[in-house]
Amino acid sequence: MNMAINLMDLVKTAINTSGVADQIGSAVGLEKSKTNSAIEAAIPVLLGGLMKKASTPSGASELSNIFKKQDAEPSILDNLGSLVSGGASSKLLGLGSSLLPMFLGSSQASIVSVLMKLLGLGDKSVLGLLGSLAPIVMGVVGKQAKSAGGFDPGVLTNLLGGQNNFLSSALPSELKGVMGLADLGKQATETVSSAARTTTHAATQTAQKTAPVAPASNPLGWLLPLLALGLLGFLAYSFFGGKKEEKPVNKPIASVPDSPATAPKVRPVPDVDAALPDLAKLELPGGISIDDLKKKLTGSFDGIGDILGTIKDVDTATAAKGKLEEAAKAYADLGMDKMPAAANSLLGPFLKPYFEKVGGVLNTLYAIPGVKDIVEPVLGPMVSSVAKLVG
């Protein structure tokens, strides 16, 4: 693989070739004279976010699943012109807004603040610019990863880790600090080496165990494979993890002296095969099955994600308020606060990726003046409820 590929230049080429730079600038309220310089400043920020994510095994694995899902859909790079049309309500900006938390993580607010000062722009323009460019960056990186060997974590780690020298000269020190990229060069090198040793083994296991995932129609659909993997991991831990124990033999249990009041009670070890059907037969409020509940929760969070994706300012937040109230009521009607403990232990890990995704989008929206005052009273109780489950 060519470690000298400069992804920043490829992203700029994709934008210049398609002629969408001015459209992006106009959509987010930039003066024409500032558009090119603002775009050139934002591209290394987004690539730096991906590079940092790919520098850890878990982050590289998450990106691998996202790019595989993206590859099953039409290429963004082939349709940039149509995606940009629509100005502030363009499909490109709507898709990118939901991706920003994945790119920038918990540092998003700080990164936006620094860019505002460096570029002399408002938060709305900075968020719009980053959101419009994020899908283009994903398209370019995905295309290069595919030509370099595919979307396995090791390939992505090598490709993105190789950008360190390019990004080091392109990112101002203020951004390196808030993004945590000051020492990434060493970390990226170590991760690349580790990934190269383990890629073949990981790819073999994945081919044997992973089934294809059907493509989804909304931006959050790219994350569904992660949810499936998380759920399988939790079930495996619940039923097969821990110390292996033999099935109980029907022998009398030795009596325990009466004097130690705190002596633990001895209970027979449950049969694993007998325990498996119990998950599907959990008694939930309203008689709903655990599978149907998960489907409703998935639909609820996907719907909320779509609604939040339409919010760009106070006016669009006000327009979306009614739909958000309906979504929050639908969640409340599920009676999540009345679920048995056994259900909560399963639903917590299932909901965590959704919770983190929606939480990241809300953090982005709350940076827009006036939006938080409209949205938080509606979704606040729901967010608090899910936070208790996620832990």
C-alpha cells in the first residue's frame, strides 16, 4: 500500500472537479472570497478526526463497519452536484450533520470554537461547513481504502495513519491541542504495526462469522452492523462468559451451620440450554416481546435522528418540535421505566450506540443559539431515561 497518498489533496480534487465549492459556501453562509480558504482549513480537521479514531483497535473496527455499509450504497462522489443542491437544506449537509460526532467525538464543541476564531465565522457556518464536507471525506477515504485492499481495520489504520505528516503541517497548533493530535504520530505508527500483524487473522474470522447486513435508507443505518455485533457480544458474555461450570448433579446440598447469619445460600447452577429461551419469554409491560421492543426502539431512535437532521436553526427547530414531541411520547408509552431488571441488562448495551449517536447530534445542535431552549424540554426526559439504562 502506498503510504505517501495525500488524502487532503484527493478531497480537494473531488471538490474542485465537481465544482461544488461555491455551492457549499453559499449553503452555509460564507462569502465567496472566504469559501476556498475555509474549506482548506476544515478538510484536515475531518481527516484528523478519522486518523485519531483509526489509531485505536475499537475505532478502526467501527470505521471498518461503517465503510462496508457505505460501500453497499451509491457513491457520494458520483452525485455531489445533486446532493449539494438545496442550499441549507441539502442532502449533503443533512447527512454530514449526523456524521460529525463520529468524526470529532467529545471534542466537537472545542474544535468548532477554535475554528470560529481562526476563520472569523459563526458557529452555524462552521458546523455547516464541516457537515457538508464530512460525507465527501468519507467518500474519498472509502474509495482509497477499497483500492488499497478493502475495509478491514488494518487497511484503514495504515491508510489514515499515513496521513500524520501531511496533517501535522496543515493543522494549527490550537487545533492539534483540542483534537488530542499532538502525540498521534507515535501512536499511529505503533497501531499500524500492530494492525499489520493481525489483519489476516481478523479477516479470516470475520469471513467465517459475519453475515451481510442489508443497506439502510438513512444516515444512521451505517451504524446498525455495530449494534448487531454489540448485541451478539453481550449475549455471548451473558451465557458463555466467566468461569465454566459443570451442570449440577442431583445430590443433597451440605447443610450450613445456623450460626453465621451471613453465610451465602448455595444454589444449583442453571442449565445454559434451558436458560436461552427465557430471554424471548421475558414478561414485559403491555405483553410486548423483547424482539418487538427492540424493533420499536430502533425505529424510535432512527426517527428522532431523522428529525434532528432537519434542524439547522431556531426556525427549523420550532418546526420540528411537534414531531419530536410525538417521538418522545411514543418512547414514554413503551414503559421503559417499568421494565424488569433482566430486560434492562439486555437493553442497556443495545441502546448505548443509539444513545451516543443521538447525544452527539444534540451536542452539535445545542451549539446553535436558541435551539437548546426548544429541543431539550422535549427530549430531556427521554434522554435521562435512556441514560439510566445505558449506565
